Amino acid sequence: MSEVRVLVGTRKGAFILRSDEGRKDWAVEGPLFPGWEIYHITGTPSDPNRIYASQSGGWFGQLIQRSDDGGKTWETVGNEFAYDGVPGTHQWYDGTQHPWEFKRVWHLEPSPTDADSVYAGIEDAALFHTDDGGKTWHELPGLRDVKGNLWQPGAGGMCLHTILLSPDNPNRIFVAISAAGAFRTDDGGTSWRPVNEGLHSDYELPDAAAEVGHCVHSIALHPSRPNILFMQKHWDVMRSDNAGESWHEVSGNLPSDFGFPIAVHAHEPNTIYVVPITSDSHHFPPDGKLRVYRSRSGGEEWEALTNGLPQSNCYVNVLRNALAVDSLDSCGLYFGTTGGQVYVSSDSGDNWMPIVHDLPAVLSVEVQVLP
Amino acid sequence: MIRVTLPTHLRTLANVTGPIELQIEEPVTQRAILDALESAYPMLRGTIRDMATKERRPFVRFFACGEDLSHESIDAAVPAEVVTGAEPFRVIGAMAGG
């Protein structure tokens, strides 16, 4: 019987949740790195017991932790994220130019084939890579050449939070940056271009259809259809059928098209999930009801999934890295909330149960299925 | 022998439970202490001083002999009691409540 391992990053440490493939009975381990912010903790597809964690805090900065035994023991690896050459400047809140300054690592994306190869998305936004298991990191500076001087941090910071490695083309990578947009490389990260055509930010940008500056919250794809992308933007749920060349809105009948995460079902490439929240100023679910929304048609037509989720007086949020999908035959979904709950559904979202109620605010959720 | 005390998070990170003892040739300065500390415990690199600027992180303080040395020059000599080991060089996580 397979084991399911859920890796949870929170404001005050990491937790590992374990179950069998029934996903009903759970063991909770942690906190790991207690007191530290764990923006992301994730396993490695080619070696499931290799786990990387981004550990940071206001007092003592950024660390990267690595485990080679499934989270039993950890070692610190390299934590020097030095921008390539002279870092340059980007636009600041007051319209002046401001030097690029490293703040933290938001996202770690291991290669599907090499456990030592990992991409890191950081704040202030840039993409880094290691090919030695995290000992050393180097920037892919071509990304910031794409009008980086015009990027301006939003309220959540100018973070590179999403990294998608194309499953059919090792030279293609998509990234998303808050308040900058989506970007794509087709040459392994040397050169990049914005892929934001069709995005409209009517309230956030003076030019609603600008080439850069859109606040993309998350992007997802299904491995069987690598050119079809789904995006949760600041406002609007979007879809691209041509690898980001253009986007069209698929918000349809959602009660709100504002949210942070988006995910694709493991076995149904046209089934997608979002967790709407009320608005940019009200980061909690509409009507106090925590509802995951599922579209089986790739967008536009959405259904609320509520069974087992609180349907009154619920005012939590689900952050962009805190929704995950497992690969079991009966597809499992997992999400964590800013209220410290982690929920699981073992039937594609039809029914939910809490795994834990009272963790610190959840920043990220990832899941591994182990043989 | 210089004695350095660390806050809880950094003791955990360095896998130590008490003061760290460092042999440092005179003149003993904050920079010499931090260089020796990071050399002996490389996992502390970037946690006390910013990795890029090498400046003390904003919410880290250095105390010794009842004094806050945080704003002293990093190349100034530390108090004689620290050099002799009579008093520890204390790395502190600044108060940040609320």
C-alpha cells in the first residue's frame, strides 16, 4: 500500500503529515525548524526522500535545509543568493528606482530527473538554480532583463512564486512574479519574454493591458497538455491554450474571481480547482463559507465543493502555494489555510476532512505518494 | 579564549547548547569574532551578518559587559573582559514584540 506524505510549511515551522492511501488516518510530525517561517518545503520527484525547505525569519535571514532521508534529519546547505553582476534597480513604491535586494526564497522547484538540480524563486524577484543539491546557487539573470526596471512590488512583496518546468521540453520554463506577470524561456533560462497578452488589470495598472506589471498569483498545467495553462490572477481566472502566447478569461460563474492558488486534477487535465476569496481588500471567502470551486470543463462552468468544509463564520485564506494534488487513482487534494487547518479530499474534492486544525498559518502544502 | 553566546534559534542551528569558545589572535574585534564564528560554524553564515552587505542584520544586537556594542565600529577592539574570556560576547535577537 502506498504512503502519502504531505509537507506543510507554516509561519512557525514545518510539519509532515503521513497516511496510507486511504487518507483517513494521519500522523503529524513537527514542528520542524520551530519558530521559523517555512515558505516552501517540497520533495524531489526523482528521489522522494530528498526534501528541500526554505527557512527564513525576520531576525536571522534565509537558510536552505535539505533532507536525504525523508525528513528525519536535515542539513543546512547554501544560502547565498547573490544577484548576477551589478544587481541594478527596479521601480519602487514612490516611482523612483530602487536597488534589487535579496529578501527570501518563496519557492523551490526540483528537476523531475535530477535531485541535485533545483530552481529557486526569490524576493526581490529573480530565478536561481543549483546543480549541486543546494550547495551553491546562481542566478539566471536574463529574466530580469525583461523590463525588470519597470517591475514594482505589490503589497505582498516582489516575489517570484511560481516555477513550472515544461514536462515535454527541458528548455522551457514558465515563471510568475507578483506585480510583474508571467514569463517564459525556451532556451533553458538564458533569454525570457513576457507572456501576458490577454491579461487585463483594470484597477491595478494605468495601461490595463500592459506587457508587464500584472499581478499573477499562480499558474498550473497538466503534464499531458503542457501548452494549456491555467492562471489565478489578482482578479480573474485565466486560461491559455498556446503556452502563454495569449490568455482568455474563464472565471465564468465563480462567486469571486479573486484568489491565490490554482491546481489541475492529476488524471483529468480539464478539471481545475480554485479557492475564491472575496476581494483584494477582503482576503477571506465570500459569505464566510470556505468553498473550493471545481471546473470539469477547463473553466467557465464552476461548481462549489463544500462537503466537510466550514460553511459559516469562516474567514481564513488559502495562499498561493498551499493547494496540492496527489497522483493516486482516486485523486487527492490538499490545502492549508491561514487559520492553520489542513484539509484533505480523497475523492477529487467531493468530500473533505481536516487533517489538523490548529497549526500556525499555512504558507505551503505539497504532497508525495511513496511506493 | 573568547566566549560567544547565541540566541536560541542560532544555538539550534549550530547544534550547540552553551557558549561557543573561539581562539582569536589580538587585536580582537567584532569582525574577527564573527569571522571566526562563521568559519567554525558555517551554517551561521548569513544569519548574523547580511550575506550581500556583510552588515549586521537589523534585528541582531551585540552585547558585552552590560553595554550595547551594536553601533560600535566592526573593526573597533572589543572590551578587555571579552578578550580574556571573563565576559561573553553576546549575540542577541532584538526585541520585536507586538
